[in-house]
Amino acid sequence: PKDLVGIPWRFALAMQDDCWWLRQDIIWHKPNPMPESVTDRCTKSHEYIFLMTKSERYFFDADAIKEPALTDNRAREKNNGESAVDTKLRGFGSHCGTVDGARNKRSVWTIATAPFSEAHFATFPPALPELCIKAGCPVGGTVLDPFSGAGTTALVADRLQRNAIG
């Protein structure tokens, strides 16, 4: 009863056993998690998202989900003006080695939960499946959501001109 079951990881490992490729685990950090009245562990404020594919080569549009790069001035502000960051950034220009001021998306995504009055309390905020769909499915492609729940992923897929199976 007090033992963590680990369903997300058990699912990912079962998918690997079924010939899927587990390419990445992504942490969905929730800055506004559901309160828990626990006293013998920390309140959970994250969930796992798994990037799974059916083959070694697959569609992935990294440009579609790029994020702003940290500039020299922003890095300096975050580190209270210390020059250690300047040393690390030396030679990389004002956008840390990027040409367009953007960088590859990181593996921890901070996205607040969002209410959805017509469904249960554990729906995804639309911004979450939007990132996954933009990165992993071309326009006109098909998104598979095996858990489907409130259908948020299908709604977002439709808005982004993708098909969806729930």
C-alpha cells in the first residue's frame, strides 16, 4: 500500500519488450501540482512523458519546439553578475552558440496544469500534447493516444491539422 508501483516506467519497459524504441524520458514539471495531504514523502509535482518510436529512424521536428536561448546578459543576471558564466560562454556570442537565438528543447518542461470543466481532474493542459505533436508528427500524420482520457490530445491534434486515434 505504501510502495510506489512505477506504472509509467513499467509501461515504457513493456513497450520496449513489444519492440518499441524508448528514445527519451521527459519530465513534465507542474508548478501548480494537485495538493496532497502526505506527511511521509514529498508532494509529487512532475509526471513522465516518453518519446517512443516503432523504429530506429523516425520523424522528429526539433525546430518546431525550439526554445529561446539564454543570452549573455540573462545568464549574468541569473548568476548575480558572476563571471564564471561569462567564461563558459566566451566565444559563443550573445546567443550561446545559436544562430537564431533559439536552442534545442530541454528534457524538463514546466507547464502549469489547466482546468477543463467537462472532464475529470487529471487532464493535460493543451500546451503539453501540443509540444509532443509538433515535434513528433508531421502535418497530416496520425497521433496515437492510448489513454485518451478527456481527448485533449485529439483536440490539439485536430487544431494542428493532424489525425488522432484515442
